[in-house]
Amino acid sequence: MIKYEKVYVSVEIKVDTQGYENLLSLEWEDGRIFFIDKTLSERMSPPAHVGAVLTKRYDVVIEGRERTLYRETTTNRWFVEKPLII
């Protein structure tokens, strides 16, 4: 069984005049910047592996790979689920 940890990240977002969010990039815990190519979907959904308060799930493409970002609705903090290496 794989265990996961919640890793909080910084996310750069552009909000247009209609109020739509365009996710631009995320900054990983070591300072690396990853550009978000495309947002595939967004919906209210709990994290797949870690417990959390109510979250909004964003399925995105980063460097050609599908990834999932979460935003805690009560704190507005962004995170990803990272597999623990034991």
C-alpha cells in the first residue's frame, strides 16, 4: 500500500474580466516552477489519498502529463498528493 502526504504549493492564477480562473504555474516545495499547459476539469471533490477539509479538485496538464491539484475551500491553500518513499 502506497502512503501519500499533502504538499502545499504556490499557484499562479490569472483571473479574466468574466471571473474565470486560468491556472498558469505552480511552485514546488524546492522552488522549481512548473507551467500548467491546460486545465482539463475542476470540480468539488475530496482528495484521493489524504484527508482534508472540503476541496476543489483541478485536473491539469503539466509538461504533457496529467496531474491533480487541490484547493482547500476554507483556507484557500493549494496542495498536491505526493507518494511517500519509505
